[in-house]
Amino acid sequence: MAAQKINEGMEHIAKAEKYLKTGFLKWKPDYDSAATEYGKAAVAFKNAKQFDQAKDACLREAAAHENNRALFHAAKAYEQAGMMLKEMQKLPEAVQLIEKASMMFLENGTPDTAAMALERAGKLIENVNPEKAVQLYQQTANVFENEERLRQAVELLGKASRLLVRGRRFDEAALSIQKEKNIYKEIENYPTCYKKTIAQVLVHLHRNDYVAAERCVRESYSIPGFNGSEDCTALEQLLEGYDQQDQDQVSEVCNSPLFKYMDNDYAKLGLSLVVPGGGIKKKSPATPQAKSEGAEATAGVDEEEDEYSGGLC
């Protein structure tokens, strides 16, 4: 089966090259027909799991489309070449081709397709190179924002923010979360703004910047419904405990369902938050046994005092 598909692919390559030849009666290469044949060859090689040959066929298809000034089809072919590289586990090279495809989609006036390609590239590289994935998600968000598709933009910014937090790049994470919050405010999704304020405060406290954390809460009072909300109350308690170096109070807030059921990356920030200097632990109350022993000791002292209360005579 594989050998048959490989032969089929080679036949399509031969046909494509024939279309590109010129002669006395044929002055111009037939790029359109050649591109079609290269595309068919790529499919045949892919079905035979000959991904390197499939990738080469896709690149030849893309070049033929470019020569024919068919940018959209050229971009699609580059994207397919990238997917062949993905199958070969050559992820950085795959992302390069998909990025190239997205730029061509933008040039062609199809930003939605460009954004989807960039997001796909981000997913490919996320576990291998998180920094590159952050860049790709931010680029995707910018494309969506330029098209006024704010919900899609903020979703991609959220992915970038979580990766920044995971990489402990807290300065950049704080800025990214603020962008998210601004968009959620613009589309009047106020409850999510509250959650983003919690995320911001946790990030700032991990940056050891209490002033910035407090400012986030203060500025959020202008968001409709925030003042007096469960989120607001919890954040005020958290900041109070942090300021007073009360680790027990901070841990109690961060272990509450409001914090524990946030996105995993932010929940971990809460659980690992330590107040400056290690914090002051509240004294545990005395046990009933200790209390009774203390009472007996006091009674014994009182009896001794009573024995001599009237003097020696």
C-alpha cells in the first residue's frame, strides 16, 4: 500500500515538472496545474507516511502558487508543510513555516485564518518552548483585537498570561493580566474582571510588591459590583493578613474555594504565597488538660497562702 502511494506521488511530481517546462510553443510555465499536481503528490506521500517527501511537495506547491500570485493557496501549502514537519517532530521548523503562512494570510486580507494559524503554532510549541508560545498567543490576540473580535483576543491573552505565570515571569504576567482585565471591562464582563483582580494581586504579592497589589484592589472599586463582592472581601482580608505578616490569615484566604477553584496556575500561586519574613503563626489555644493542670497548680498556691494568711501565731 505504502509503495503504491509513493509511486503515485512520484507520478504527480513528474506531471508537475512537465507543467513547469517551457518551449517554443509554450512561453510561460503553467503554475496553476503544477501546484495542483504537487498538492496531489503531497497527499499521496502523506498517506504513505513519507512526511519528508510530503513536506517537499507542499513547499513546491507553495512556490508554484506564489509564482501564480495566489497568496491564500500558497499560505495553505506552507501551513501544510509545517504540519508535515510536526509529524517529523521538528517543531521549531514547523512553527517557522506556519508563521510564514500566517503573514501571507494577513497580506491576502484574511486575518481570521492568520490568527487561527498562529494559535495552532502556539499549541504546537507550548510544551517545548513556552516563551515562543507566549509570543504567538500575543500576536494572535493582536490580530483578533485589530478585527474587533475582543472575546477571541482576550481568550488568547489568557493563555499567554498563564504561561507567563507558569514560567514565573511575573512582571510580564502582571501587564498581560491587566490587558485581559481592560478588555473584559470593555465588553462589560464584570465578574471575570473580579477574578482577574485576584490573579493580579497574587502575581504582585509574588513580586513582593504590596503597593501594586493594593492599588489593583483600590482601582477595581470603580468596576460595577466589585465593592462588597465576595472577591473584594477576600482580597481585603488577604492584603490585611499580608501587611500584618499573619501567615494563618493569608493561608486561610488562599485555601478558600474562591481561590482554590481558579485556573490551576493562579491557585498554585495562592497556595505557595508566604508573607514577608515567614509570617507570624497564631498561638494555638491551650488544651483542656493543660488548663486543668494549670488550675490545680494555682489552687495549690492559694492553699499555701491561706495556711499562713493569719500569720505565724
